[in-house]
Amino acid sequence: MSNVHIRPLRLLIQCPDQKGIVYEVTKFIAENGGNIIDSQQHSVDGNFFMRLEIDIASDELAAKFETIAAKFKMDFSFNSHKKNMAIMVSKHDHCLNDILLKHKYGEIDVNIPVIISNHSDAEEIAALYGIDFQHCPIIDKNKVAQEKQVLELLKPLNIDFIVMARYMQILSGAFIDQYPHRIINVHHSFLPSFKGANPYQQAYDKGVKIIGATAHYATEDLDMGPIIAQDVSPVNFKDSAQDYVAKGRDIEELVFSRAIKAHADDKIIVYGNKTIVFN
Amino acid sequence: MSNVHIRPLRLLIQCPDQKGIVYEVTKFIAENGGNIIDSQQHSVDGNFFMRLEIDIASDELAAKFETIAAKFKMDFSFNSHKKNMAIMVSKHDHCLNDILLKHKYGEIDVNIPVIISNHSDAEEIAALYGIDFQHCPIIDKNKVAQEKQVLELLKPLNIDFIVMARYMQILSGAFIDQYPHRIINVHHSFLPSFKGANPYQQAYDKGVKIIGATAHYATEDLDMGPIIAQDVSPVNFKDSAQDYVAKGRDIEELVFSRAIKAHADDKIIVYGNKTIVFN
Amino acid sequence: MSNVHIRPLRLLIQCPDQKGIVYEVTKFIAENGGNIIDSQQHSVDGNFFMRLEIDIASDELAAKFETIAAKFKMDFSFNSHKKNMAIMVSKHDHCLNDILLKHKYGEIDVNIPVIISNHSDAEEIAALYGIDFQHCPIIDKNKVAQEKQVLELLKPLNIDFIVMARYMQILSGAFIDQYPHRIINVHHSFLPSFKGANPYQQAYDKGVKIIGATAHYATEDLDMGPIIAQDVSPVNFKDSAQDYVAKGRDIEELVFSRAIKAHADDKIIVYGNKTIVFN
Amino acid sequence: MSNVHIRPLRLLIQCPDQKGIVYEVTKFIAENGGNIIDSQQHSVDGNFFMRLEIDIASDELAAKFETIAAKFKMDFSFNSHKKNMAIMVSKHDHCLNDILLKHKYGEIDVNIPVIISNHSDAEEIAALYGIDFQHCPIIDKNKVAQEKQVLELLKPLNIDFIVMARYMQILSGAFIDQYPHRIINVHHSFLPSFKGANPYQQAYDKGVKIIGATAHYATEDLDMGPIIAQDVSPVNFKDSAQDYVAKGRDIEELVFSRAIKAHADDKIIVYGNKTIVFN
């Protein structure tokens, strides 16, 4: 992986809050020839979270870091390669389009080895951007078989994370367990309001004055995973439920791409059912 | 009522959608010497809603309007006087302060004959703005007695509507029935999320990335009445639940004053559990 | 024009404010068998503005309306057909993509007979959406010749309005005069701040905390035409000028599509150098 | 100053970007018994900026820091005491009210020894909050004499910074020089648009669709000082210039209090004519 040394090394740390962590970590980095380009930290409820960007010529840091990690009981990860992101999509292609365009413009720093869909609609747009498209239909309502097929497709591609660009199927727990906190979904409501089906109609019926969208990590508990990004749009009495859907598409694109960028840039730490999203 | 002829007459109409309503209403107004200054209408789900501002020298319009109203099965109201608004407040005085200031600046077009509180904290601020303050404590947890006292206070004041500027008591159904769709409450969350107590803590625990506030008409069903105004503010991982409360105060002020202005200016029509809020 | 009777007739009126306009207009419509579906009006500085949506089986209304229009000295327009919209674009294709997608979803109610570009980059995306693409390069810096070519291309297509989806050339006054208040441009700043070239860099250098984008009618005075829609996005110290550009693309899409929808739906009245954009 | 050891020490650093800064600074803090509670940094255009919150029992750190500061050519400041903030105000009292309320709620962590005004209007509100009020009228248009009087009032109060809560006088360069980058002004427009007088009318005349407010450090160049905070509000064709003023008041309060909190919490570094505002 030739890009290891070009891009900065990113170190994410989570551990019980203790005195001296920052010093010991920065000392370790200095002693190993690294230069800290960016550093953010946060302490809350006795927990300590840290993200570092390090300019360093060697990639042997991770192994050496075990000692310090053990001392502070750290969960940590070193990240230096460009991630491989798989896209899953059904028929609604606005989030897909938005991601592919942002990827083309260099805004989303990932490789996209494959787009997978239970429908064939996205084939042309995938071709336009030169990305492999795989049609994995659900045959005879056999979702288990289809998920198995998808997983086998993904395996040789070294997929780091999956994004559900309006993939209208509920993934099984077994599938999600293969990519824990590495599947990003976008739900077309301001969660925790309006979980499940038809959230815009729910919002319309309730008479809210603002609608929203939420990007979150998929968990087995539908629409309940850790929230990564949310945004909203005002609606008024002239808007029909159909107008909510149209306005919603814009918000879905915004929160979805923000969440993907944050994940791609190693800016997210999950703790409990919440996320720290560094700036 | 000397102010009848100074301010425009406002006519609010709600009826089944039918052909010819706009023409018959505008014809009626023209034939009675009125000039339409502003007109807004909306049709949805077979219902017709209309708001008119009419410049007219006489106030006999309402009586004459019965014929046309009967023909179209209209619910309607004519409004020409400055409304009398009672404020109820507990200890949190930020919404109270904001309303009194906006009232002083001429932004909220009402008379404020009284501020009522179950605590005495707001007495000084009431005095500063020259408004009568009535302390109605809840003694021995006897809320029934206190509500009765409040209602008796309000009766001779010809109160048109009541605003709960963070009044931390749940009003009984019997109280609310005296002012149907004429009591405005502000709830410190983006309803329907986080009903009930401690919504900011609920939001914090859930890990949402945006918090909100909601102004709505009080109904017997707690925090479930027709929504009038909502707004939001982003939060991030650096914000504590206490920071949510602080940010929330600003949003509460914004939605509360917007809802009050809309009600004071006869811009709201309630239908079902929803509102039309004209521009 | 077979679609005349399917879609509602839209009537836009601008005239000096006078008594009785609303009545006479609604009377005229009723007497000619029309039913008013939606009506909005506004008076400001002695001017009266009105927009009506009328359900009517005949399209002879316009001719008959002359009498009433003359009486009130009205500028007016009747609109009943789906407009023909030409798109001009250079290399940045995000606004183009967004419009084509929204058009596909039925959000933008126009025909798109042609996409014209001074570069060939957009040819594939045009093909994906099945829209005719015309490459009109500027040869030997001869912009006059190129504009002439474009105008000749547009003429037989009965183009109602043109949208500049990041068309990076300044149109001549002669060109603009062919489509007065019918060319929509998107400028990547919160006008009137940061006119001209490189607005994001200007914003970055100035240290603003919010960036914006503006959709406006093109006039001979660069970036000074009547503003139709604006929106903004917060930026912070971590954002580079390049990040401004990326965030800006999202805002450009939002304001551009809003302006196009408003124009397509006959919701805009221009007066002086300002616009009324009905809801 | 008994509060030195209760509140964390805040260290702000600005210097040319070099290798090893973070390590040397954190090492220095650790060796002197400090614990880093929060750390943020930023590098841009060859400059390095850092903010640290340090839990430490001694306040001798500043003197010892000189060596490291000299090595890296640092501008730095240690801040541990609650700042003394003077408020200047004219007749518009909405920003004043908002600050005093937020101060009462504990949101703004400062002492307020004095409120100074060229008018007497704010005397009652100052009394309500128990803050000394000084009336310093401008007599015979002699602004020099009045500014001298104000400066003499401020001197014995050890004022750390001044906030102009809609103080409608332009301060002289001589006055501003006494408090460089320590006077916060709020301008009622989205700067750099609409500098100078009557910005809401300017915005109305230009036909913008969004209005804004800006909090910035006062400099001799009117409305051109480093921007600290900005926010906006949409306006529409129904809003008069007077409505802009009313909507503007809410935005002014928001940006003004945000800027004050950031300054009070030592979260701002000024460089050139721009600010870094840490989170």
C-alpha cells in the first residue's frame, strides 16, 4: 500500500480518563519521530477520547504503542490507508449520485470498489463513474441467500465500511455483525422521531414544522444505532407529504455525505450508543 | 372599542373545499365597502382555509357574514381588537423576559393585563415593565384550588389567550377547556421527540446532533397539542447536557415569540391536531 | 398545446395599489367559469402584486382580461404550459447533476430540450438523462460568435428560460436582452458580498464565519441582478478555502434548484431590482 | 484571587509552525505537575495555534514558560482568573438584557463591574440585576471628553474587555488602542455586506433573502475588525424593513453572546484580521 506514508497517520484513542495521557502519548510520538499535525481530545463521564494526526515516515508505530495502550487500558486504532467503501442502494438514487459526484470532486477520500443493489436501476450511473456494479436481487423473498451473496462479493474486496445509500432492505443482525459500526445508514427523519416506514408521512400527519434526516451506524435495533449526523429543513402548510419527500432528499444527501466523510477521515469514535464526531 | 377602525379586520375561514368561495367572499367584502389588504388561502385534503385582512370602516360585517358562512358551512372568526394576553410563568424567566422586551419594542401586538406565577421570582421583572403581577402559589399540593384561583383572576380581565412562558405545572383538562386552542406552551424539545420531563437530558443520552424547541397549543394530552412553531440548534460532543439547556433557552425564546406573534395576529387556523400558520 | 387544460392557469399581476383589485379580478375569474385554487397577494410601497392559480376549462381568459388590466394599469401574464428550459454549463457539473436528478424525480416541472456547454465534459451526463447536448466552444476567444451560435440553437426550441448551471462565462448584454429576467445564474457567494471571481477565496481571506450562495436573474451588471434565493453554511477555522468550495457546492445546488422551481412554477415577480417569490 | 486554582488554567499559543511544539508544551506541563484537560490546535499557512486547558495547583507556570516560548517564538497568554467585563450601551437594550440574563443563568463566566451608557435608559435594568450604572452623556458633541470620562471610569475597575451592546457611537482609535482586540461590537448585518448606518434598510433595498448579524472586535476601521461570530435569518417578501429590524434583534443577541462567551472562555486567537474561535 504505497499511500501509507503519504497520508498522515490517524490515531483514535478511547480509555478511562486519567492523568498524564496526553503527555505520554505525545512523548511516545515524539520519541518515534512523529510530528503531531492535529490533535483533538474530549473527556466526559470519566471517559477520555483522543484523535491525533501524525506526520511520520514509518508505520511501525502501532506495534510499539501496545505498551502505552495497556498501561491506560486504551481501545485504539491506527489508520493510514485510504479506506475501501462499498455502496448498497435500491431504487432511490439521489444519495448515490451525490456521493459519486463528491467522490469525483475529491471530497470523499475513499476507494469505491463496488456498488451493490437489489435492483438494476443504478447500473448506468455506476458505469458513468466507472465503478463495478453488482446486481444482487432478492429472489423468492430469500433475504438470507441474498445477504450471503453480498457478503461473498464483499469479502475479497477488503471492504472497510459499507454505506447504505437508501438501501430499502433491513439488514439482518448476522450481516451487521460482520461490519460492526462500519455500516452507515441514512434514515429520512429526525431520529428518534418517526422510526420505521414512511417517516415523511408520519411527520406530515403529526404537523411538525421542521423535517430532518439522520445518518447513523446500522445496528440490529432498527433506526436506533449511534447517530453520526443530522440536519433539518423547515416545512410549511403549503408543503404536501410529497414536498416533504423532495425537501428530505436534499437533507438526506447532506447528512449522509457528512457522515461518510467523517468515517472516511477517522473522525468518529463510538461509545455506548453515541458518537464523538471530531471536527 | 375605539381600535376597531384603526387596525384592519382579520377574517379567518375554515370550510369544506368548494367552487366559488373566494369569489363570494371577496364579493361580500366589496359590497360592504371593504378593501382587501391581504389574502392567503390554502386547500388540502378537501378542506379550504383562508385568511383575509380587510380595511373597512364599519364593524357590522360579522353579522352580515352569517348567510355566506351558512351556505359554505364555514367556521369563521372576525378579529379586530388588540388581544388580551395573560402570561403564566414559574422560575425560569428567559421566555418571560424575551416576550416583555419584544412587547416593549412593539413586536407583539397585545395587551398584557397580568403575569401569574406559582412563584414570586418574576415580581421584579413584571414591575420593571409596569405589568400587574399575581402570585398564585400551589399550597399543600392543591393544584385544583390554585387553578380555580387563577381562573377567577383571569375572568374579569377578558383574557383572549394565555401563554405559558415556561410554566412548569401541567394544567388540568378542566382549565384548558376554558381556553381551547388559546393556551400556548413551549416545550424544550423537538416534539414529538422527548416528551415529558427533562427533554435535554433525554436528547443528550440519545446522542442527537441537533436539539430543538416547540411551541404548541396546550391540550389535555401532555406535549401532544397542535404544533405552532419549531426551531433547532446544532450541538456537538463538547456540549454537556447543561450546555443543551443553555442553547435550548435561545431556541425556546425564538419559537415561543413566533407562536405568540402568529396567534396575536390571527394567523393560525387549527384543524384536527395540526395548524395552518399563515405567513 | 395539449397540456393547457391539465395544469392550472397561473396569473401574475403587478400594478399600482388601488381599491377593489382583488374583487374585480376574482369576479372576472368567476364570471368566466374559473375556480381559484390558490391566491397570494402583497402590497408594498404603493405597488400591488398578485399570483393566482385558476382551474379553468378554457384558455381564452387572457384576451378578455385586457379590459380589467387596462383599468388598473396592470402588467400581467397568463401561464399554462410547461416551460422549456435550456441549461448552460461549463466544467463544474454539480448543479447540472442536481437539476437533472430533481427533474427526473418530477420536482422541476419543465421540459429540457437542450444542454449547451463551452466544454464537452457534460456530454455523458446529458446522454444518461437522454437530453440533447450541444457543444459550443469559444474559438479564438470569439465570444460574440459563440453567443450567436447559442442564440441560433435556442431559437427553434421555443426556450422560455435559461439556467446557468455554473456557466463560467459572462454573458453579453446583447445576449441577456434576448431573455430579460429569464436567465437564472448561481453565484457562489452571499451577494452582495464577494462579487466577481473567486468568491470563496475572498470569503476565506475576510474571515467570515458563514458562507453562502445566491441564485439571481442575470443582468448586464455582473452579479447585481434581482436575487431569487440565498442560503448559507457555517464554516470554521478548520476549513480551508478548498473546504469552502466543497461546502459551497451543496449550497449552490440548493439555491439554484429553488430558484428554478420558483420560476418554473410562475412564483416570481420582478420589480425594480428585487423579486417577490411567492410561497 | 481565590479563584485562580479553582478554574482551569488556559494557555493560548500562536507561533510559526514547527516540529515538536505539541510534545514540548505537553512535556513542560507534565513536568510542572499539570494535567491537560482539553487541547485544541490548528495549523494554517505556516502558523500554529493552540489552546490548552490545564488542571494545575500552582500559578507559577507563566514565568517558567518563557524559555519554551522564546525557543518557538511564541505569542502566548495564560489565563486563570474570571474576567472583568464592562458593558457599553445606548438606547437599544435587547443585547444588554440578553447578556444580563445569560450572566444570571451562569452562561457567561465574567464579572460585570459596570454598565456605561451615553443615555440613562438602561439604569433600571442595571438596578434589577444589581450592577453599577454610569451615565456618561456626550455633552456639546464633545466625544473626546466623554471618552476620557469613560476611560477614567474603567481604569480602577481592572477591566479585561468591553462589550458594545448596541452602543451607537463610533469609538475613536485612541480609545480602542487602550483595549486592543478586547472590545467586542455587534453589527446588525452580515459583514462585509452593509457596513455603516442603517444596514437593515440597505439589505431591504438590495432585496436579499437572508439577513444577518456579526460580532467582531472593534478596530479603528469601522465595521472591519476581526469577525468572531455570525448568524442569519431568512426574510421574505412579506417582511418590511421594520420586520428586518425585529428579526435582526434576535440574531444580534445570538452572535453577541456567542462572541462574549468565546472571549470570556479564552477561546479566541486573533491573527491578521481574522480569528480562530476554538470549539
